[in-house]
Amino acid sequence: IYADPAKRLELYFRPKDPYCHPVCANRFPTSTVLLKVKRRTKKKKQLDTEEQVQPEVQFEMEILGTVATVYKFQGMSDFQYLAMHSGPDGKQTSMYDKVLMLKPEKEEFFNRELPLYIPPPIFSRLDTPVDYFYRPDIQHREGYNNPQVSGENLIGLSRARRPHNAIFVNFDDEEIPTKPLDAAVQTWKKVCTNPVDKKVEEELRKLFEVRPVWSRNAVKANISVHPDKLKLLLPYLAYYMLTGPWRSLWVRFGYDPRKHPEAKFYQVLDFRIRCGMKYGYTPNDMPVKAKRSTYNYSLPITVKKPVSHTVSVHDLKQGLGTSGASGAKKPASSRYKLKESIYIFQEGALPPYRQMFYQLCDLNVESLQKIIRRNDGTESECTERDGWCLPKTSDDLRDSMSLMIKQIIRSTRPALFSSTTSNEDGKEQLTYESAEDDEEEEEEDFKPSDGSENEMETEILDYV
């Protein structure tokens, strides 16, 4: 817990009870010292029994060191849910020995008739009291409109999402936008007040002139711009594709990839590294880390959202960022840049994450480009699944990329493939794992040092 500043320290009053709900402490910086005090009592011999001699007391003090961090339990204890059953006579019966499997059990353990016991999936999300005096609505500035109440933000969301004025386009939409929304123009003009911002704007314009379709990670790898500013700049220069072969990509205003066969090189490929016993190695053997793990899941109450990362309009105007000490040491030209591996697939190199979204033009392998160019000059129809490519092109690309990655893992860890079997033709048996089977990826914090998680599928959440 101490190693992660975002975690809260948990205290369990019943440590052996797996259903015990903890109280949590927040982390605070402090500047105090740890003082060690020894109290020595020296008894004097009594010469006269009638007189009582006071013992001599001495104190020894020593400063052991400084204390920089403290944890304070300021929250209230939450409800506790016990594994108990109330009988008809009102007698409470413990169910711990019936619902907890502490050792390997036989089949009879699972076939016993027991009363229904369903613990709550989650307790309170907050543990600090809040005074609510039924105040009237807050008076906003002139021109502010309250968000419309709909079924989308009644349950689960505490507020409607803040709009970032992006234009979304579906594959089956007839028209594409040719200019940004007026609100997007005003927002960027309000923020773009220094030469650095204007330079970034010109760099992004040149990128869209060279290539009309970009992913957000590809933009981050080519220009250095604060993520919060990029959220405002992209809707100013491009629109966002929601569905089709260019989904989750930013397209230059006025450019319709559905009408240009050469746009097939900008299509997106959802690639996931295949792992499992049938491929010869398990997820734990994979030298590529997973984006998320169920073993590292933390309840919302045990995670403290960072407050210091908030960026105000004033900070954006001044060109200030929220990077840490490591980011501050980097020059401004590369402070927020990601590595090229975050969007380019190279032969002989492993992807940084197990799931990646590549544009076809960023697959820098000749054999993969041959697969993409099989129908050069004969493109006749743009479909929602395959775009301008031949049917099953994405599947063929995934198979080839999976074989390349397997060969890399085989060379680095040959012991994993000592018993790998192959088919009659000597080719590995590989089957495509459907994208629908995996969970939707969550966006994580920005990490300028080693690249951020690929959040292209959930990038829309930043703008709706």
C-alpha cells in the first residue's frame, strides 16, 4: 500500500473473516520526527524504614529519523454482512463452515441443501459524511444549459459527461463533416494562447495533410502535446469514426475514406496476442504484460483518486503540464511523446501490450503488406467489415502476426515449446480469438515514460 500513493490503507477488525468489510485510511504527507524515549527508574536503598524514598527517574531521548507519510483513519465504519441464517424461531446460525471451502472437499459438500446466502456485491462507495442541506440549484454563468436527464445518466453516473465538442460519424452515415463545431473552435482558441500551442496545432495540421487518418496514440508518438490539450485539439481538426473499418480513428475534415480506395491502408486492425495451452505457452509465460488483471482489482472505496492531476484553464493557457518529476526533466519537444512501438508493428519485436490497434499502413512487414495489397487497383466496394480489403484480410493478417510473435517467444524461451505439436503441413494451428470475447478496455493514467495503454476503443468516453 505504501508503494502506491493511490491506494488506501485497509484495517480489518476481523482479519480471519473473509466477509469483513474494512475501514480505510487516507495517505497524508507530514514533516515530523520519530522520537524514542526511555524512562529509567533507579530505586534508592531505604536507610530508614519509616521514611519513603522517592525513586530517581531519568529520561533518555533519541531522534530515530523523520516521518514523511502518515495514514489517518477519518472515515466511518461501514455495514458488516455476516454469514448468518435466521431460523423460524429467530435463532441465528453461523454458515461459515457451510459456505467456506477451507480444504479439498468431496462431492457431498457441494450437494448439501443450504439456505440462500447472497452477500452484497458492493458496500458504500464513500465513507466520509457529507452534509446536504437541500440547497437550491447552483447559479451558473450566463449561457450554461443543464444537461438533459436521460436513462443513460440516471443510474451509475453521478453526472452527465462533459462534452468536448467532437463530431462522431458512423459508417452508414451519408455525409461527413467538413468543418468543426463552433464550440470546438471557441474552446481551442481560448486555450491556444502561447507559441507552443500554435506550433503543436501546425504540426498536427501537417500530419493530417500527409495522412488523413490517424489514431490518437499515433499522434502522441509524433508530436509532444499534453493529453488534456490534445482532447481539445483533435475535435478542432478532425472527426471521429465510431464504426466500420476506420472505427476509433480520427479523420481529417472533408475526407471520406469510404470514397477513396487508397484509404484501405488507414484501416484499423484489432490484434490480440494469442496465448493458452494450445499455443504452447500460458498467459503467465507471456513476456508481454496484460493491461488489466482481475488479481489486482481494488474496490472503489480502497482507491483514492488523485487530485493533483487536475488541470485548470489557467494551466492550459500557460502551457503547464501535470507530469511528474521524471517528465519535468525531459525537454518540451519530447515530454509527452510515446514510443513508436505503441502504434507501429515491427518484425522481430513484441508489441508493448497484449491487445493493440494497428492501422494497416503501420504494419512494417513486407509479408503483411503483400496481404493488404492483394487487390490493389481492383477495389470495387467498401464494406463495413473489411473496408476496401478482400474478405478475411484481417484474419490472414492476425494469423501471420501471431506466427511471428510465436517465433519470437520461441527464440527467447525455447523451453516452453519443447512439446509443441504442429499439423501435417508443419504450420502451427492457430484460431482467431474473437474481439467480442474480451472485456472492454479501460482507460488508464497517462504514462509519458513508457507509453500509455491503448485506449482507442474507449476513447469515445472522453468526448461524450
